[in-house]
Amino acid sequence: MVEFDTIAAISTALGEGAIGIVRLSGDQAVEIADLIYKGKDKLESVPSHTIVYGYITDPRTNERIEEAMISIMRAPKTFTREDVVEINCHGGILSVNRVLQLALRNGARLAEPGEFTKRAFLNGRIDLSQAEGVMDLIRAKTDRAMDVALNQVEGRLSNQIRLLRQALLETVAHVEVNIDYPEYDAETMTHHILKEKAEYVLKEIDKLLTTASQGKILREGISTVIIGRPNVGKSSLLNSLVHENKAIVTDVPGTTRDVIEEYVNVRGVPLKLVDTAGIRETEDIVERIGVERSRQVLKEADLILLVLNYGEVLSEEDRALFEVVKDMNVIVIVNKTDIEQRIDLDAVRELAKTRPLVTTSLLLDEGIDQLEQAIADLFFEGDIEGGDLTYVSNTRHIALLEQASSTIKDSLEAIDMGVPIDLVQIDITRTWELLGEIIGDSVHESLIDQLFSQFCLGK
Ligand code: GDP
Ligand code: ZN
């Protein structure tokens, strides 16, 4: 095991703002906690995995800082596999901060973002894809995204990757046997068997990759832009989406971008409604941020909600909007069905082509269900309720899987061309390495640092 100093950070539980936890991890965690704790017993004498009650006290001044419940968890059965002490404070953020400062003054070092999880990884408690799952959990925006991340933490993706690597390794081993002992009477690794294995691995990798776009969307949210002529009901649509659905609180800080984002959860699909404030204030995204900027926003959008007016004939402007979004994911919404029809729905259908078309009366609150269903269908294709699939949602994993898919394809081509088996083996070994990088079996140290620095502080 690697030697580490003792780290400390505020690690407040998901969704709970009021309670603060100061977490210490490392060889001296208990020792340091003892310096700043006054209670019935010394923490050093307390058995592992127990909680004690007492006061956090400044040893210099004897001042009581905070009433606290303290959990003592000794290595190796802890998240980091080191000694861990968690100080649960019930005061506000201020007193939590004072407890942390006290720990730091008495020998702990402030943890870097993700350092607890990094230690769990380095100490072999979890693999890299699980560590990244923890990170996704922290950021998960809907229950479904949470499920995906949880799956990853539980190691489902890791297990699948391990199975594939095992299959590749066996293949390589067979080849080695045949090279080293040509006279050995084992099953000869014929092109045929090699091909079978490679095809199996390719099929499984591609299966994982087909889940990738959905996984990524679950993680990052579908960036959605509402467009339409003035007065068709864009703001009304936005409001009903926001009000009918749980708004997702996001910790993405207000960046320098002039685009404001709002998250809502529509049947498990996290919609990131882009530039909603702009639409709200000026009714017109183009007017507010200019043509160029709005083109950019449209270009980055995953989903366009194109709104038309049921009570007006299709205008040139409407047709132009269809042209602008012709290569995009679009749901066409014909709004204001409560007033007299003037729009030609057949013409709309023709413009919409195969895209979903929904009619609504936002005034009467009609059609929202169908719209929400259309959104869900578009991104879930109806059949993943069971949640049994392993989603690949992490960009790094996707990139590695894509490379692995392409190298195993190379090996299949080589097999078909009759390239000698020991040469084919190079691609197979490369595939094995690439898959290994997903679970962290062969990753470079700087990559590890970079990955873990993306974590929230205290995780
Ligand atoms: P925007 O300019 O596209 O953002 O349109 P708004 O959402 O601001 O709506 C323009 C007007 O149409 C407002 O007076 C709304 O109350 C009204 N409106 C919105 N949806 C409907 C609807 O379904 N039926 C009717 N009759 N009026 C609606
Ligand atoms: Zn409006």
C-alpha cells in the first residue's frame, strides 16, 4: 500500500445543505481528530466503525467550536482503505469551516478535489471506471442519470470490460502456445477460431457503444432550444415545461457565456433549456443575442422544439425555420388548438417529414403529455425502462471503446486477408490494452491526476 499524508475536506452529503461533514483520511486521521476532540473517551481507544458524541475543541484556547458526532472507521474497510474519521457537525457552513480549519492546523492537509476517491482507486478499493462513476453520481441530473452512474460505481461496466479482456487474453495465450510450441498438440489457433473471438469482442464493444449517446445525454442533459415566430407560444411552452416538471438544480456556476441554461427533468430525460432567459425577456432569441450567436446556439442544440400557430396560415418565416433546422432533432409543435384552425396540417406534416408532430393548447394545458412522450421516445426509443443495460456515458470511455472497436476491426480484416496469426495478435493485444485503460489497468499517472481533479472537493 502507498504511504500518504492525512487529508481533510468538507464533504457534505448529496442534497443536504445544512449538515456538514468534515472528513479525514490517512494514517493520522484518528490522531488528529483526537487533538481537536473532547469527549468521554479518547478516539484512539474507540473500536472501529463506531460513532461517538462529543465536542470539537480548539486545543490552543480550549474553546468549544462545535457539538459533533464522530464516526471512526479504521483501514482497510473504508472508502479510501485508510483510516477515516468523519466529523458530523450540525451547525451551519461557518462552523463546519472552523472545524476544517482546526483539523488543518493540527496536521491534516486540505484535500485536492477528488483526492478521497483517488486514494480509493490507488489503494485498489475501486477501479477507474467506478471512480468516474462516483464523479458522475455527484453530477447526476435525473434519477436515470443516477442509475447509470450507480451501475458504474457497482462495477457493471468494469465487469463487462473484464470479460472482454479475458476473452482477448485467452486468444493471445493460445497464439503464444502455438508459436512457442509448434509441435504441441493443443488446439491450433486457426484463423477460424481467432475470427470467432474477434467478432464476439467487436459485437460486444459495439453494443456498449450504441448505449453511449444515450448515456452521454443522460449525463450532460439534452440541450434544447425553442424556436418559432413571435407570439406562437414559446414562452408559454417554456413555462409549462419548467412548471410541470421538477426543475433540476445545477451546480454549474454562472459562466462567462451569455447563454443561460435551465434544467428540467422530463420523464427521466434531462432537458437543458438553453437561453431561456433570453426567450423570456425579449421573446426572440435572434433579437437578443444576434443572428450569429443564435446560429451557434442552434448548432450546439441536441433538440429543437419548433413552435407553429394553429390559428394562422403557414408563413414564409415558418418554412424558413424548417430549413434552418433541417439536419437536426426536431419536434414540431402546433400550438393554440383552442382557436379556429387556419394552419394546413397536411402541409406541416410534409415539412416535418418523419419528425414527431404534436398539437397543443398551452392555454388549456392540452397536449403537454403527448409532447413529453415524444421527447422521451426520441431519446429512449421506448424500450429501456428495465434499466438492465449498461450505459456508457463517460466521454473518455466512449473514445477508448471507439478505438478498441477500430483495432479489433483491423484484426478481423487482417484475418480475412490471411495475415499470419502472430501479426494479427498485435491488434488484439492493442485492443486488450485500450479496454484496460477504461478500468485504469494501464493508465498514465498524469491522466489519473487530471481525472481526479475534476471531482468536487471532499469526494
Ligand atoms: P412567444 O412570443 O412565442 O413566446 O409566445 P407567448 O408564449 O408569449 O404567447 C403569446 C400569446 O399567446 C400570449 O398571450 C399567450 O397567453 C398566448 N398563448 C399561448 N399559448 C396559447 C394557446 O394554446 N392558446 C391560446 N389561445 N393562446 C395562447
Ligand atoms: Zn413569449
